[in-house]
Amino acid sequence: MARPFRQQIDEGILDRAAGLFARRGYAKTSVQDVADAVGLSKAGLLHHFPSKDALHEAVLAHADGLGQRVLDAVRHLPPGTARDRRAIEVIVDLALGHPGFVALLLAPVTELPDAADAEPGGPADAVFEAFGVGPHDEAEPERLVRVLGAVAALAVLTLTAHQADRTSAWRPLVVATCLDALGHRRPRTVPPHPHPFPQAEA
């Protein structure tokens, strides 16, 4: 099998496995569950990853790489609107391209199953760091709540966009919604509709 094709298959398996681990947890996800999700036999899946542990380690390594990609994209920017916008754009693009991985990446942020078991320094910490907050940051509760709200909205909206097959059409809307949640409102470009009925003079 040609390497690029094999790599594409492996990444598809890892993405599906990541989504299952995020929703069900590692213990409740079997090799057969992952094989069924990607349309392979159990033996066929084990040809790509020799054990459930090997599959899980590969998923976590890839998730760490995606988290690092987010940080690399914003590291040079000071805290503020530009950094928030760049972080949202990068995470949205990752979510639209890798829905399973982003479910796993955001699980500790959005309190999906296994959130309590997340290890410090894991890929979810990169999401908090990109926005300049910590998961238990008490100094700026409003900022933490806004980040959590933006990330939760991002997770729900990108998954819904996938299901509706509207990833391209929804991307700018998802970015705008998340920026609104962070407190960066866009100026209105379309004036509001005039009132449909004439107003009585006082």
C-alpha cells in the first residue's frame, strides 16, 4: 500500500477512535467498536494498530500534536482580540477537519466523559493556554466563563456542521459566534430592518 494512502487510512482510524474515546471513555471503547466505526474487521484494524493500547497511544500523540499546532499559531501574538481570533480560527479549522480529535481535545474543557481523569499538561491545556487562561483560573472568572462558552459553542457547532454537510458555509458563522462569546462583537454590516408599522407620533 502506498504510504500517503496508508497514512490517510491511519488518520481516519485515529480520528474515529478519538471521537469514541471522547464520548465513551477508553475503558468502555473496544477494538471492535473502533473497527465497526471505520468499516474494518477487528483483524483488519489490528493490522494497522496491534493493540488497543497502541491505538490509544497513537490517538493521544496525535491530539498532543494538534494542541501544539494551536499554540504554535498564536504564540507570537500578545493577549487580545487578534490572538483570540487566530486561536478560534485554528481550532475551528481543526474541528472541521478532525471532528474526533477535537472532541477528544476539548473533552476536559467541555466536561465530556473522562474529564476528571485528564492529566495535567495534556492537549486540552493547550486550548486554555491559547486563550491565556487556566482550567481553574479564579483571577478572571468572566474571562474563563467566556472561553468555556466559546469552546463549547465551537464543539457543538462544528459537529453540527459536519452532520449537516455545511462545514464551508458555516465556518465564518462559527468563528463569529465564538468571537461574540469571547466579547469581541463584530460591527453590524447590515442595518436592522425598519419597523414594519409606522410609529405614532407622541
